Amino acid sequence: MAKEFMEALKERRSYYAISKESHVSDARIEEIIGEAVKYTPSSFNSQSARVVVLLGEKHDKLWNITEETLRKTVNDEEKFKSTADKMASFRAGYGTVLFFEDQEVIENLQKQFALYADNFPVWANQSSGMLQLVVWTALKQEGLGASLQHYNPLIDDEVKEVFDVPATWKLIAQMPFGAPAADPGDKDFAPLDTRLKVLK
């Protein structure tokens, strides 16, 4: 039913306060993310999306890498405190989903269909966005809170090296998740009539 689908979308929010607790098994997390990867559509059925799920120490390691990378860009420790606090809030979660797009797949499509060459990277990003939404919503339906982060490309090289990620995979987004530790804040919506037109 469309109503149930829309309700699931409404319940998906950005949860920044998350904990390392999870009533969802690792096997179930792998299952729902695997189904999302398998069934989220992609242009030309390219299936260029790649996902790495980090749990336990690997999850902590990602946010340690991100914190230390960002620390190099800020000389003032006092100014860095808010960034360090944010990294700690992500590290406090149960795991992180890393979203990638395989550039080799995209480049091969550009060669095969030269007329659309400029569009394939755009379409890949659109497909990745759909996948992120599917995973985000599915995690929420399992009772887990998540948020979407973008510390790429600053952390790309070290992430690939530390987690043995193929060189052709381009990091798109990071999604820390865990048991919600606080409700998300209120969300404002722009007037729908400024965003939607129905023509007959």
C-alpha cells in the first residue's frame, strides 16, 4: 500500500544522537542493506553501487580517521572542539554504511554509449541517492536511527587503504547508525505549492 510506504518515508529522519546498542542482529543489518543494494534501480541497469558496512572497531576506526583528517585543517584546538564532538557522536553509533560508485562500471558505459557519456556520472549519483534513501528508511523501519554525512573526498585515500577498498570505487557518502538516543528535532517544510505543480 502506498500509504504504508509514505508513512515509512515520513518516519525517516536524521538521528544525530545514536548509541552502540542495537536490537537488530548483524545478519539482519546485512540482509536489509543487501536487499537495498540489489533492488534499488540504476541507469542502464548498471548496478554500479558498492557498499561497505563497518561494525565494531572498524566503525570506530572510520570516525577516528575522519577526526584526525579534519584536525589537520584546523590549527586552533578550541575551534576544533565542535568538530571533535560531532565525530564522537558518530563514533557513539553501532555502525556506518559507506556508499561508493564503481567508476570502472561508469567509464565502461561512457565508452559503450558515447552519446550519453556526460550523463552517466550524474545518473550514478542519482541512483546512489536512491540507495541511500532506501537504506536509511529500511534502518529506521528496523528501529535504528541514522544520518547522512559527506566527508569525502578528504578521507577517501585513507579509507580505501585501511578498509581495502578497490581503487575504482568512489566514496559518495557515509551513514552512521545505531539505536536512537534522542528524538530528532522539528523539521520545517517549505509550502508545497511552491514545489509541486499539477497540470491537466
